Amino acid sequence: MHGRLNKDQEDLVENHEINVTPFIDVMLVLLIIFMVAAPLSTVDVPVDLPVSTAKPVQRPDKPLYLTIKTDLSLAVGNDTIDRARLGSALDQFTDADRQRRVFLRADKTVPYGQLMEVMNLLRRAGYLKVALVGLEGPFESRAPTDARQ
């Protein structure tokens, strides 16, 4: 609280204005904290994704990523897991909600057979809603051409 001198009186008079400078400082510090913390909340498993020309769709607020790395190991979010316990790990991450969509990411070097094996593991565990993740490329609305022509 601070005061000011009144022209007619020699006494200090209370000033009833709010000093917003400390509030602005606090808000700027919070903004910086959120700007630094936001990138840390994303999945950080390095994968070289293939490019897709499909139209991108809206993703949920907290997507569940299952990643097949170049060494063919699996990761749910940032946690590496064994193939044998994929179902129990997914149940733990989704609270056994098998209607939740699983976003499957795989490195370009992963063989197609390995991708299908992981999709079969997901199906056996009861997770039927699977979305494949790729890098966004230019969207093409025309139908794909036949490679045999």
C-alpha cells in the first residue's frame, strides 16, 4: 500500500488503486513455465515415419501411442514393453478401456510382417480401434494410380 500527498493537507492519504505490476510479472513467469513444459508432455520415441498423403484427422487430447522402433521393440508412450505383456500394459494405460483408439507408429524400416504381427497382438488383446500414424505430406484428392500400368 502506498500513499500520496493531498494538496490541501500535509497528511498522507491512502491510495486505493491496485498495483498490477506484480500480477503481470507472475503471469509472465507462468507463461514461460507452460511454454517450456508443453513440449515435454509429448511422446519422445525417435522414429523415422513414412509420409502419408491422406487428409489429417483430429486427434484426441491425450492420444495413446504404440511405437514399433527400428530394433522391432515396442513402446507405449515413452515406456518400452515386451510383446508378451502388450495387452496388460495397454490395459494399465487405458484403465482397461478397449474402446480407446490406439495410434500405431512404426519406423520406415520395420517390415510389413512385423507391423501386422503387432496389429494381431492388439486384436488379441481386444483393442480393435487402431489408427496408423505417418508424417503429413501434400494431400492429393485424386484416386491412386494402378502401379501395373
